[in-house]
Amino acid sequence: MNSNTSSIQPPSGKYPDKRRIRIAISLFYFSMGFCFASWASRIPEIKSSLGLSDAAFGTILFALPVAQFLMMTFSGKLVTYFGSRKVILFAVPGYTLCLVNLGLANHGWQLAMGLFLFGIFGNMCNISINTQGVAAEKIYKRPIMAAFHGGWSMAGFTGALVGLAMMNLKIQPYVHFLIVVAIISLIVILNWGKLVPGKAVQAKPTGTTKKFFSKPDAGLVQLGIIGFCSMASEGAMFDWSGIYFKDVVQAPHALIILGYTSFMITMAAGRFMADRLVVKFGRKHLLQVSGILISSGLLISVIFPYLVPSTLAFMMVGLGVSSIVPSVYSAAGRHATIAPGIALATVSSVSYLGFLMGPPLIGYISAAAGLRYSFAVIGIFGFCITFLVARIKAMH
């Protein structure tokens, strides 16, 4: 990678306490995941309290990924020109404060506005924290990105458990979200100074300046399409797994969150194993199996919509999606000529269309034909991943 295109170029010898850096970055991944999972854990309750139909709720869900998508290019530029650490200091507190707004919504339009702001700050967190992950991989000189995303998934599991406890204690969502703000604020205060310092990009030599909106690299777009299929599946699980267990599986009230929790447990476990599996079996083989697991799990939950089979099926989906996003992000961050922040923004721009289309698509199909059929449609994306990975040249 050229020195004039990377916002972070950490030589391993410059950071003797690399373990502390890794811990700090992991905690920021955890913070981002804990914040999102806190929202996801209260979705069924918030949807019911606002009296929203599946179609109306699906429309409102558009606000979050639309904001993330619109912010992609700007987040990449901000991270590249100001450094990921400075962006994190602004983005993470903003992300948590937006979470509280979601708990205060009394009308659908207020929830939509809150989700839009949540998406803007969430995207800045996503690009800046993943740029830190790329920098850490350069320091360690081996794959560790999946483990970072494992921290995000562990936060999802933790957030789901906390959400379950808050619901059983009948604590209002906004109070729950204020507690989350306090926890994440402490993490930021104790760990921000330990992040990789990332510097602003130096001026480019004459003739190398690129337009703000330029033609995306074909290899990065290919990675983004694989990420798209995975994120469509993830978005379905994040936003609709609780509702699926409530309306289709008809789980007892205390177990409505079981589907989401089982998904998050296996996704976290898979990510902590993925780095070693990549070294042993290769990225392509691992991702092809992952695609099959996604489709198989979703289809099993459709064919056998009962508590035990659906729980096991959602665990399969969790394993399937676990290694895909870390793999495409890691590959993007190692691009030979494009800065990590810009490369990640390009891949995320395509990938997050999955979040943009997946959850609302479920809402519309559910309104027309039922929630089970909508999950069957999303299941097709797993097979698409298996097919695309076999053809892609950018994955290595």
C-alpha cells in the first residue's frame, strides 16, 4: 500500500504493548455491538408499544440503513483525513446518545428519525473502529479481524441478556438505554488513549488527486456483494428474530428473545474460531460452507417453526454469518493502493444495502404472505454467497 494513501501504517516495532492496543480495540468493538444489541433486544416491545404493523415497522426500519448508506463515503473520508481515533471519540458517544432517543419515541415518525441519527453515528463507528482493526492486523501480522468481530458478537449476546433482564424487571427502554450509555462512556474514557494513533493523510503528489466520488474498485465491489448477502441475513436476524419467535414459533414471553440470543452465541463463537479456520482451510472454502449454513438454517426454521428446531436453526445461521463480514473487511483493508478507511467504506456501501433491503423486505413479504415465507426468501442469500465466493478473485 502506498504511503500516501493510508491513514494508518503501523510498524509492529513501534507498538511494544500491542496486547493493550488489541484489548482497547476489542472493547470498542464490544461497545458498538452492545449498543446495537440493546436496541435489537427491545424491538418487539417498542414495535408493540407503538402499535405498528409488520409493513409499517418494515418501512420505519429503512431509516437506519439508509442513513448508514448515505454516510459511507463521508465516514471513509473523515477517517482517512482526520484519523480513526479522532473520529471514534466523536462517533461512539453520539451513537450511544442516539440510542436513548429510540427509547423515548412515542410515534412511528419519531422512531424513524431516531433510527436515522442512530445510523449516521453507527456508520462512523463502523468505519473508524474497523480501520483500527485493520491497523491491529498490520501490527500482529496475522489474521485477527474475526476475533474483533467476535467481541462485537459477544456484546450482542450480552446486550440480549441484559435486554431480557430489563424486560422481566419491567424497566422502560429509555432507562435501559441510559444504563448502556453509562457503561460505554466508562469504556471510552479508559481505552480511547490506547488506540492506534492514526494520522491525517499527507497531501498527494500532483496528478494523484482523486475525485470525491470516483469509480469504485471492481475487486472491492465483489467483496461488497458477498457482504451484501451476509448482511441481508444478519439484518433479518437482528430485526425480526424476536418477532419470528413471538408470532411464528409462539414461544413463551420469557423465551421470545431465545432465537436472537442463540444466533448471537454461535456467531460470536464462530468469529473467535474463524481466524484459525482461515489459516487452516482457506478463506474461500470457509465462506462457501458459511453460505450453506445460512441457507440451511433459515430453511429449517421455516419448515419446522417450533421452539427447539428453530433455536438450533438460528444457531446454524449464526455460525454461517460469523466469518463473512470479518473476511471481506480484512481483505478490503489490505488493498494495495487504497486507504483502509476508503476501502472499508466502499465495501460497506455495497454490503449495507443488505441491511437496507433485508429487514424491510421481510416486512413487506410478511404482510403479503406471512413471516415464514419472508424468511425462506432471505435464505436464498446463503446459496448466493457460496456461488459468488467460488468465482471471486479478490478473496485470498
